[in-house]
Amino acid sequence: MAPTIKLRNNRLSLAIPSVIIAVLFLYNTSVAQPKFANHDATIRSMAFDQRGRLWIGTFGRGLWVADEKKIARFFDEKTQQPYPMINNLRFDGHNLWVATAGGGCIRINTELDQIEPVQQHAGFGKLHALAITSSKNVLIGSVGSGTAYFKDDSWVPVRQSQPVNLAWVNSIVEWKNCLWLGTSTGLYSTGTSISDWKPQYAQLNRGVNHLAISNGRLLIATTRNGLYELLPGKDPTKLAGIDGMIHFILPSASQTLVIGDKSVWQIADGVVCRLTDPVANAKCAAFDAKNRFFIGTTDGKIYISDSGTNFTLKYLFSDKGLEENK
């Protein structure tokens, strides 16, 4: 049965004796899927499909899709997918890949709005990184088990035993005919094969949160010391004026947005500018076909801007689900 895109759920009241309610509560909290509080609505990833719909991955409230006409949660009741804690979204044509922190990585055909079969692999249920290469290879990076790639409708680890320094993978990108891996221990790149990861630039000596390509350079977001840029044939250089933990980098044709725990910065024509009125609690970003910028926050809000500088509130989570700010 195809999953349905459901509108916000209505509450259902049942006359159940208090003793039974207590038993059900104990059962659900001990063996059933974890319960998520109303405030667990961190926006972790956003992506636009070919129809211009915004797909929103939250860390606790699942997957949502919004356009100018409606807002709905995407959830398959039969398979109970996707898992509600979502870390990353990536489009490959009409296929939306959804990397979760507990349910592996699934594939959604957004032309049919239907989940397509993907066989998960043991140890790759909790995921963070997700990448699609120029040759259409799909890779995932786990929290504890390293990296895997997609083959024959299932996930295959890049090697049977992956070293501990490559176990926690935060980001994967393709640059200069190599794959680059950002992990909790630093930066790595592939050697002669996908299973051969080489440590790069010991001077970084810190965790890497996110990687992105912008104007022919590799941007490296660290977990505590700002943003670095890597040019071909050079060593990484720290970009002045950007400090602290960096969560996300969004390159576009005109500028690059850098989202950190201290602020939001804009890089344009090689110049770094700190936004004078940054979005509070910013976590991730995306832009649409109209070159409008969207920022998602840790408190369940999505802001929009035509310029990438002045943002207004577009969507927010309430007890009823995701709603448009009117």
C-alpha cells in the first residue's frame, strides 16, 4: 500500500479506565517506539523537489512537505516510515533520500509520493551524512559504523571493518575527483578506492561538522573553530570573522550562507559579513528555484529571504504540527 501524505492529525478521545491507561503507558514507554515531545521539532534538513515543494526533515516530528496550497506530514502507516528523527535529505532527480537517526536511509519517489523498497544494513540505522556523486552513487555516513554505498537496492559497507576514527561520519562530498569525508576526528579523502580513506591536514586537528563546494574550493565547517577553505594545491586556511561551531554551509550562485551557533554569515565576492539581524537558533538552510533562501531552526521555525540577509518567519511548529505563519 502506498503511503499517504497526511494532514495534521485530529485528537481522539477514548473512555478508558485509568488503570488500563497506566498499563498502556508503561508498555509503550518500555518496549514500543520512543515518544517524542511537542518541542522536538528541530529542523535538520530541507530540500526542494522538481515541483517546487519544500520537504522538511525534523529531529523528532518526522518528514513534512509544504507548498503554496497545503502542508502535510509524509508518513507510511503500514511500514511506519520514515523514522521520525531525520538528519539529512538529498534529491537525485525525483528520488528523495531520507537519512534518519534510527531507521536507516529510505528512498521516496516524489512523482508518486511513494516509498520504494530499500534493504537496510545492520549497524547503519543511525545516520548523519548523505551524498550523491556525479556518477549517481549514493553514500551514507553513520554514527558509529562508518560509510556505506547503495547497490542493488541495499546498503553495502565500504569495508567489512572500519576503523574507529572513521566511524562517526558527519558529511561527505565529492571534490577534485575524490570523495571527502568529514568526521568527528577530522578530514579524510579517498585514495585508490572507496574503502581507502586517507587523513588530510593534521593542522585541522578537530571534528568536521559539514563540507560544501563553493567556487572551486572546499569549505570545511568545524565543530568548534569556525570555517576553513581549501584551495587546490594549498593547505586549509581559516576564514577570519567566522568562529565557533559551524552547523551548515549553503553555497549558491551569488553567495554562501554559513550557519553557526554564534551567528549567520554571508560570503559574497570573497568578503565575509556577519548578518546584522541573524536568525536565532539557525540550524540548516536551502534555496528554491526562485533563489529565495530558507533557514530552519532548532526551535521548529523556518524563515525566508529574497536576499539572503533579511529573513521573515514563514512556517512554524505548534502542537497541531507545521503551520504557515499568517
